[in-house]
Amino acid sequence: MAYDEGLAERIRGILRDRRDVSEKKMFGGIAFIVRGHMSVGIVKDDLMVRVGPETYEDLVRQPHARPMDFTGRPMKGFVYVASAGFEEDEDLERWVGHGLKYAMSLPPKTVSGRRAPPSKRRKPTRRSGLKLVVSKKNRR
């Protein structure tokens, strides 16, 4: 089990009335995407919350919260919350609310507004003084 499915169901219950939420496999767990932005997620038994840089310092000091260090380096604006920090429904709702608040503060993403992944981006070319020579048989 990559993530706590029971916790996922609790989060789905909190978000059930929203039409702008989707789910996506991320970070070896699941993330709840609001208007195209990651809001909250689950990695193993931990709740992952995107709180943004403005409230990060205050929220990372909350009981059971710690910096999100998925890659070994803390990610500013993201916190992990241990299961003891959201045992009560009110606590989970509060943490999900922090994630929603930040996601809603960002402009919505659209499919056409997304950047292409690095592998699909056009490579910059250098212009040099050399001319391209095309043989007669390759011309059309």
C-alpha cells in the first residue's frame, strides 16, 4: 500500500461538494488537485499539505507538522503532518482547508496554459554564419 486509503476517503468526504477537484498519483502516493494546483496529498501515512510560502513558517511549527523533505531537501511551502495531527475530523478539515486556501489563491490552470514537459520543449538553436547545403535529390 503506497498510501492510506482510509485517509484518502476522509479527504474525499471533505472535498465531495467541489467540482474543481481531481486526483493524481504523485510522490508515491495520491494528490488532490484543485483548479489545476496540488492542494493536499497522502504519502504513506502522512498528510502532505501545500500551504504556500506566506504561512509555511507558522504552520510547520504546529504540533505533528514538519517540513516536507521528500527529496532530502525541505520543500518550502509544503508540510507533512503525521497521523496524530489529523486523528480528529476537525483537525483534518483544518489542514485540508489550508491546502484549499493556498490552491484557491493561485490562478486556475488550463490545459492550454500548461508548459510542455522539458522533453517536449523545442531546443534553442544557434545561428551561425554557415549555410545549410541541400543536395538536389533531397529537395522537393
